[in-house]
Amino acid sequence: MIDFRSDTVTKPTPDMLQAMMKAEVGDDVMGEDPTANLLQEKVAALLGKEGALFVPSGTMANHVSIRAWTEPGDEVILHKLSHTYLYESAAAAALCGVQLSLREGDRGILNPNDVAEAVHDAQRDHFPRSRVVMVENTHNIGGGSVYPVEVVKEISEVAKKKGLVLHMDGARLFNACVASGVEPQDYARHADSISICFSKGLGAPVGSAVAGSKEFIKRAHRFRKMFGGGMRQIGYLAAAAIYALDHNIERLAEDHENARLLAEAISRLECFRLDLDAVETNMVFFDVVAKDLDALRVVAMLRQEGVLMGTITNRRIRAVTHLDVSREDVLKAIEVFEKLFSERKT
Ligand SMILES: Cc1ncc(COP(=O)(O)O)c(C=O)c1O
């Protein structure tokens, strides 16, 4: 099977497993896991922040951050297609007690003026207290789109002026960095808190981190425990994350090239519509325009031929490239697409 469903499906390589086996470990709830501590120092340095905290998932990274910045009844401003709104089991409501203010924006990218307009007057008790602006970089459902760093800067200036903080969901921050040439620190300097994931394009089996000021990390640490994310001998997992940071960032460029190769081939088929300009990183979104097909049917046909992809709507399909999809795999997948769909009309 050639698995384009997500970049979360990768399995650790033998070298990563070796690094995990050799890890020194301790009880991390007691702050005594040397490898987790090393990872946290490494992430803080990489992002230019005072501290960082290892957490089990991107979802927890976002919610310890939201909870650390807010009180129940506060409001978080974010894009209407953000992962936190669509795919995190309403944790913002259930765990943090906050309201989400959903905004528009081309391909997942918020507009600074729109953010400014969304902020409520803090003096009026009728309104929720606007507290956090959240940006997702790259933006998943926006198409793997890269936030222009100047837009992040403008949004952070709006936030600061109005007394809000900016949290960046950087589950795929390194895809954004590799695609844009912007250094991780140069994105992170505009964020009061920032999350990254090791278990997506970077190929680790588990784990994410949040980074920010010492004070923020202290609060996030408390909520990590409260949300059930205090783990014990996690050095084995932290070692995989360290390996991923050391070995798997630059190679994301290959995933981006593979995504483009696949996208170019799909864009030539009449039964699909694909905007090549929208393919910026490792994600390829395309729509089924043939009347006698829909996304589920296409995905089922591909599966029969050993190619896995995911549906977003009944017309929209997403394919994601990653460490476990080689260029040869992409070429094979292209052959499958051509065999199945080159004769199909709209
Ligand atoms: C942009 C974004 N943020 C957060 C997450 C959540 O990560 P996890 O699945 O580790 O909870 C994902 C997962 O795919 C994501 O794409």
C-alpha cells in the first residue's frame, strides 16, 4: 500500500529505533527524565523561547496552551477551517471552557484587519473576553498553506495592541520553514506560544512540544498534568523526537517535491480539478468534478490498486507525502491514476 492518507502514518526507521533504545530515562512527572529534559532544551533553543514542554500529541499541545492563556468564558479567534475547531473533539469547549470565534481567510490564512475587528471591547461585560489569536502554520485544510511571516507579524502586532496573545499551531512548522526559507525562530518570535509536532512530517512515532516563556511553560505544565499528559519514562519517545529534529527537517523538501509531482499528474486528468498554485508543501487537495464519480468512490478505486488517500468532503480528496512515500511510490501512484482515470471525462 502507498499511504497518502496523512504524514502521521510513518513508522520509525531502524536508526531512530536505535536512538530510542539507547535513551537514558527517568520519571518525567518528577522532572527527572534526562532525555525529555534535553529535548525540551533543544526545542526552546530552536524556537528562541525560554522553555518548552514535551506533550503526547498536537491536540494536547494546543489545549494546554489555550488553557494556560485563558479562563473559562474567554474567547479564541481562529480560522474556521483550523484543526483545533474541526478535528480536536471540541476540546476547547470541553477542557478549556472557551468560545471559538471563527474567521474567514484565503486558504486558512487570517487577515490582520479581520482579526482586529473580531476582538471584543474588553470593557463591556456582555462580550466574551477576547484572549488568544491562533494561527495554524502550515494550514492543513487550507491546503498545507504557508503563513507569510509578515502576516504573522502583523497579526501579532494587532494581538499585542489589543491585549491578546498569539498561539501558533506549528504542527507542520518545519514544512513552512523549508518551503519559505524562514527560520523557525523568525516565525516563533511573533508567537507567545508555539507548538510543534514530531509525529507528522518529522517521522517520530509520538509527541509534540509547546514553547514559550518560563511563566507560560509553568502553567502549561500544570494543565498537561490535569489533562492526563504527565508521562513517566518518556525519554524513549523524546529520543525519537531528538532524532527527528536532527535528521528529518531538511528532507521535508523531498516531500514537497513529491507532492508537486503527484499534483502535476492529477491536474492533467480531466475528471479532477486541482489548483497547482495551492500546492506549497506536502499536501495535495483536489476535487472530483466528473459527474459519475465522487470522492468516496475515487478513494475506493485507488485502494483497490494499492493507493490510500483520504476524503475531506464528498468531492474533495487529500493526499499527503511523507518519509514513508518515496519518489518511486509517487511514480507508481501516478501510473494508477492514469490507468484508472485518464479516459474519464467531466
Ligand atoms: C495542524 C494540526 N494541528 C494539530 C494536530 C493534532 O495533532 P495530534 O493528532 O497529534 O493530536 C494536527 C493533526 O493532524 C494538525 O494537522
